[in-house]
Amino acid sequence: MATILIWPLLLVLTVSADSQDLLDAIENTARIKTDGNQTMFAKLETGKYVRVINDDWPDGAIEGVSIFEMDGIARSISVYPVCTSGEWSYGTENYYDKKGRFIGYVEIKNHFNSNCVEGSLHRTKTFIKRGSRLTLVKETITDEEGKDMSRAACNDPYDFRPVIIKDARKYRRRIEKE
């Protein structure tokens, strides 16, 4: 068992061996993304999804979707809303095991206006699936240089909801139809 201390929440999470395996699977999949097959989609203001080829993004894109597959099975689906002002970036990276089963997600948020650092603040939360529940197992808050800011009283002016995709095949079929 591993114990993770999350300072801003003053909460100690105990990660069992099977949960640690899922956390390792998420981190390993994140590392191997470059070895898989990537398909990109852009969501337009109309709600329609179009495939992005050769990084040629259409005008009016409000969201980017990246699907990484290995051996024909989705291992990661990332969803990132588009921020034209540059004040924030936010994304949800969903992860799947070798059989395509949802194992968890990582929520990534970078933003200015935190009132605790000069530049941008970087927040990452990792959740794993335990039965029918999602459990927070890791959280980091750093400045641009990677300095730990978890004990600082940082403002978070942006309220985003993660895009959790438990069924990768169904999601892909839906966006390919639109």
C-alpha cells in the first residue's frame, strides 16, 4: 500500500495494490502515447465534429479531441476545450486498459490569475475507477518552474467539469457520425 498526502485538502488517501496498478497503467499509457495511432477531431461551434488531418485545425473549433489507439483499441481519449484568450488551458485525459476498459482519468488545468504565482499555475488530478466509483489518488499543484504550490492559498477562478468517457467505442462512433 502507498499513502498519498494531498495538502490542499488535508486528506490522506491510501492506495491499495490494485489501485496502484491502475495508477501505474495510467502513467504508462501516458508515456506510450507516441507509439500508438493518433486520430484528432475538432468540435465546431455547431456541435459537429470534424476529423483533423495534418494538424490543419478548422476555424471555429471550440474543442479538440485526441484518440490514441494501440492494436485497434483506444488507450487514451483526451478532450481539450479551446481558449482563444490564452488565459487558461484545461483538459481531461481518459485512460483504458489493454482490453479497452475505462480505468481512470487525469484532469489538467493551467491558468493565470491565481494570486499566488507571477505566471501560470499548473494543477493535475488523477482519478482511478474502483468498482463503480472514481477515486482521487494523486494531485499536484505547481508553478511554471515546477515548484510545489500545494500549500499556497491559490485562487482558482475557472470552474470546469471533466469530460469522463467510460465507453471509448461508443464515444468514437458518436463523434464520427456527427
